[in-house]
Amino acid sequence: MTKRTILIQIDPDPQPSVFDRVVALDAGADEVFSYGGVQREQVRNLVHGAIFTRGPQDLRRTALFIGGSDVSVGEALLQEALRHMLPQFGLRVSVMLDANGANTTAAAAVRSAARHLDLAQTTALVLGGTGPVGQRVARLLARRGAEVRIGSRQPARAQAAVEAIRRKVPEARVQPAPSDLSAALAGCQLAIAAGAAGVLLLPLAARRACPTLRVVVDLNAVPPLGIEGIDVADKATERDGVIAYGAIGVGGIKMKIHKAAIARLFERNDLVLDAEEIDALGEGG
Ligand SMILES: NC(=O)c1ccc[n+]([C@@H]2O[C@H](COP(=O)([O-])OP(=O)(O)OC[C@H]3O[C@@H](n4cnc5c(N)ncnc54)[C@H](OP(=O)(O)O)[C@@H]3O)[C@@H](O)[C@H]2O)c1
């Protein structure tokens, strides 16, 4: 008998995310086991429960999803989960990390831009590039060959983000953006605003003053938007001569990627879906 697919939702927040649970079911998981308030030391037993209950041939029908609102906590839980798999005996299950929606959101932003630009030939400014989403956006752009500038109010944070990206992508062409916005934008074809909710980072006048700009993507859905003069629902909408994506426009793409990633988890038992792997899911995702 074919076993049911089970997604084990590991969430460090006190209440496991309803959003992640609904998406998991919509993506085709037969069952979702949700665990909230998960601490690092509890991960081992959750992993053992996953890997010791089914034979290796059925383990692709069990998978882990690590969520929660704090990306660094999620990253630590992912490492902990991987530590307790036993691949030498075929006893492991696939895992996806999408704490704070950061991986799927970043992949959706980059995919939106890639519909219109050859990223290897693109210079991109990532505003709010020091946050968990912005850093992933910058990393994925760099991995696809773009020249990336990281915008921040604090040069030291931008430098730290650049170094973190270079550790993961040694060939990355990435640097802190100049603090002056027009200098930061000069020569850019792409600007992605990944700043905090409700913070305007790219005023209309600055956007209009940059003749090379072709695509703008805003991930902030809370007014004021991160990019002035676009609409939150824009999806490849022309605005003042540039192609614009708003947070809801990107959100539709993000949902598709999220569902495709969950479905992919049940194809094999050895996947680790972090930012790059999620970005690499096919265009169908
Ligand atoms: N659609 C989705 O599903 C989805 C999922 C996740 C996130 N998001 C959105 O994506 C965006 C980025 O998320 P995140 O969690 O990475 O954001 P975040 O950590 O809250 O903020 C990102 C960066 O914004 C800058 N910032 C914060 N407050 C600011 C202020 N008052 N003025 C100017 N800059 C400020 C900070 O950079 P510096 O201190 O270095 O300047 C910070 O590192 C948010 O708008 C979030 O709502 C959407």
C-alpha cells in the first residue's frame, strides 16, 4: 500500500505557522504534523521519529519543513536536523527551510527580475540588503552572475552582508552600495527593495533620475511601500518606463515556488532545500 505523505512542520515560534500548514496541505501533503516552540535540543527526537518509522524505500514520503519567524534560528534548527539523519543507513528525509518565508520570497523576487533581464549582465541594487530576505536576494543574484550592491543605512552592516555572501559564493561580484542613493543606483538595471515593512526606500524622483533602470521589485506590502509610485499588486506592470513588481505581485510567484518546493520534498529522501535549491526549482515552481 502506498504510504501517505507526511510533512513534519518544525517551528520555533510558540504557535506553528498556520500559513505554512495551509500551504503544505495545498501543495499535496496528505498529513501535516505541526510542532511549535521547538528548541534545538528537541530536534533530535523529531528527526528520529521521522527516520525510524518507515523503511528507506518509503522515507521520501516523510519530510521536514523548518519555518518560524527568525531566520537564524531556522538555520540552526536545519543544521541540527541534518546532524541527526543517518544517511549511511539510508535513514534520512528531505528538509526544506523557509523561516520568515525568506527563501521562497527571495527566489520569487529573483525569478521576477529574471523574466526581463539577463542577470549575468545586470547590475542590481538591493535596498534593505542586510535583512534576512535582502541577503538571500543578493546572494541568489550574485550566484546568477549579477553585479550586486547592498544598500543599508549602516556601512558596517552592508560590509558584513557582503562578507557573508562571499563566504557562500566566493565568485560573487558584490559590494556595499554607496550611501548616496543616486550613486548607488547609477548604472543599475535592477533595484529590489527588501527593506522592513512600511519603510519607503526608493522615492519616485530617484527612480526617474536613473536612466538605466529597467526593472524594480518591491517586497514590502505595508504602506508606505518600499518603492514609491508602484502598486502592491503590480506584476510586470509598466510604471514610468520601468517594469514593476509589488509585494503581492511577487507573492503569487512565491506561493507557486513554495508549493513546488513542498511537492519536490516527496520525490526523494535526501534533499536539503535552502535558498539556492529553491531558486533552482524549475520555472514551473
Ligand atoms: N511576501 C512575503 O511572503 C514576505 C515574506 C517575508 C518578508 N517579506 C517582506 O520582505 C521585506 C524584507 O523582510 P526582512 O524580514 O528581511 O526585513 P527586515 O529584516 O525587517 O528589514 C530589512 C532591512 O531593512 C532595513 N530597515 C529596517 N528598518 C528601517 C528603517 N526604519 N528605515 C530604513 N531601513 C530600515 C534594515 O537594514 P539596515 O539597518 O542595514 O539599513 C533591515 O536589515 C519586508 O518588507 C517583509 O515584509 C515578504
